[in-house]
Amino acid sequence: MTTYDVYAKAETMNRIEEQPAVSAGEALRRILNAVKTLGTEKISLPQAMGRILGEDIHAPRSIPPLDNSAMDGFALKAADTKGAGPDSHASLKI
């Protein structure tokens, strides 16, 4: 890297730092205004591998039609397990 390259890089960094900060909402607005959205298309399921859905889908019913904690698991707060360990169990109310 030459001395010129170092100065050029420093000048570029200074220009970046001079930009005023914007809110996350403003940054998102700028990004969305700068990108072109693609249309949607109907394709077969095998062709969909690696693609992103163009809209939300909703199942007409739950499968399985019941809660199954062995598959779904449980959520809990870490504070409720304070002091618990292999030899010191915590009892949690469900």
C-alpha cells in the first residue's frame, strides 16, 4: 500500500464519518426506496427450494390438533431456574 493509498483511504473514511446519523426508520425508508422489488410467480414445490415466499401462508388447521410438549417444548424464564443444576432441581408451575 502506497502513501497515496493510505491518504485516499483516510479521506474516504472521513467522508463516511461526516454523514449525519439517521434513525432506523429513516434508514429503512432509504433502503426500501433504493431497491426494486421483484414480482411473484407460481412455481411447483420442488422448484421452490431456496426461494422466499411472496406472501404469508396459513394452515387451515393445526397438525397435530393438540399441544404436544414433547415436540413443541416449553418456554420459561431463566430467573425461575436460579440455583438449579444436575444435583439441585427446580420445580416449576405449569
